[in-house]
Amino acid sequence: MKIKRETKPWFYYYFKSLNGIIGIIILSLLSIGALVALFHATPYDPVAQDVAAILKPPSGHHIFGTDQFGRDIFSRVLDGVRRSLAVSILSVAIASIAGSLLGVAGGYFGTILDTIVTRMSDVFFAFPAILMALAIVSSLGHSWLDTAIAIGIVYTPIFVRVTRGPVLSLKETDYVKSGRVLGFSTPRILFKHLLPNVMPIVLVQIALSLSWAILTESGLSFLGLGTQAPDASLGLMVSEAQALAAFAWWTLAGPSLALIFAVVSLNLVGDGLRDSLDPTRRSI
């Protein structure tokens, strides 16, 4: 009798993870808010000042209140989430593509290429990410694109490390050795046999790196080296609210909560991906 083997896609297991479900719900709400800001559908213009509405507490007209310039905080939070997500997505895209390719190539070819890649990664790991990002942003500029490139460069070694190790083991497996004996081209072995096998690790790392990238972008803006006023950024809004928090708590609450929810949601999504892609962690 033939035994039927049941196979289910990874996302079936993802939605059996409570962390993953909560994370995707929160992230979806934040993404909807970012899209609202992208299409200029916020209740108020995020940069429009209203001297008659300076430091108004939360109300029906301004649900998150207004800041010291009379700007609607809710509209600015949505615009800040949009900018933070855009910067983090672009920076992690740069880091994941460059880092994965370097890690796979270094692990597979070894020799001089592997030595150069690992030594450069060690140099980056020797310094805190925020300090490296500060140095690079200071050289490139303060636009959102410069910030994304700087963060992408800083996080590239992380993807080098998470892909290089598995490739060192995979290249000694029988199916890779057989491919070389059968005359498979090097690009075919790299992209068809090695890279797909490290993709689960890369996907989890992408989710985690997105949360770190948001924190790094917010940190740079907080220090005045990221998004510049009057544009909205969660880090910049927190920086501006420091002196006002004692008597206008709402100026700090809105951007801080948005930043917390963004980071927590991405970490929960990373947990869900880890649980669904790792057979030993899957919920039956």
C-alpha cells in the first residue's frame, strides 16, 4: 500500500503561530497608514502649521493632539511611519542582496575572496552599527536615500555571516559534488542549489533587520543626521518632543508608540517565519 505524504506550504504553519499572526496584523495596520500618507490622504498636511492650534491635547479634531507648531501629530506619525518603512525596506534590500551574494560566493569559492569578505565583515562588526551609520551618513548626506544606503552598507555583513556558514556545509554535500561532476555551471550551482537552501535563514534575518533598520533610521533622525525638519520622522518627532513631554505628553506618546509597534511587529513576524520555516519548530 502506498503511503500518501502530506506536504503543506510554509505559510500554512506561519498562520498557526500566534506571534506571526499578531505581527502581521500590526504590520498591516502600519502599512495601511503608510499608504495613506503616501497618497496624501492624511487628515491634515503633515508639515502645515496652525498657530491657532499649538499644543492642543488629543481631541476629536486631532486624535493625537498637535505639536509646538500646531501640526497634527497623527498625520505626522503616519508620514513618519511611511518614511521609516521606506528607508528600512530599501536598506535591507541592499543589505540582503549584497550580503547574500557575497556570503554565498565567499563560502563556495573560499580562498582570497572568502578572506576579503570575512575580514571586511569583521571590521564592520568591530563597531556599533549606529556609529558606522553615522560615519557613512556624514559622508553621503542627510537625505532619506543617503540614510537608506548607509544603513544598507552597515547591515550587509550580517547577511554575509548568516549565508556563508550554511554554504560552507552545503558545498560538501553529495548533490553539490554530483552537480560539479556532471558539469553543472557555477551560476547554476550557486543560484539553483545553494541560494534556495539558505533562503529560509535569509527571510528570517530580513524581518529582524527591518526592525533594526527602523531603529537605526530613527536614531539618526533623533541625532539630526537623518530626516530633516520640517519633514516627519519618528525619531525626529521624539527628539522635538523631549522638551515638551513634561507638559504636553501627547507630543511624545504618538511617535513613540508608533516606533514601538513597528519594531515589535517586525520581530513577531520574524518569530513567525522562524517557526514556520524550521521543521523542528512547526506547530502541528
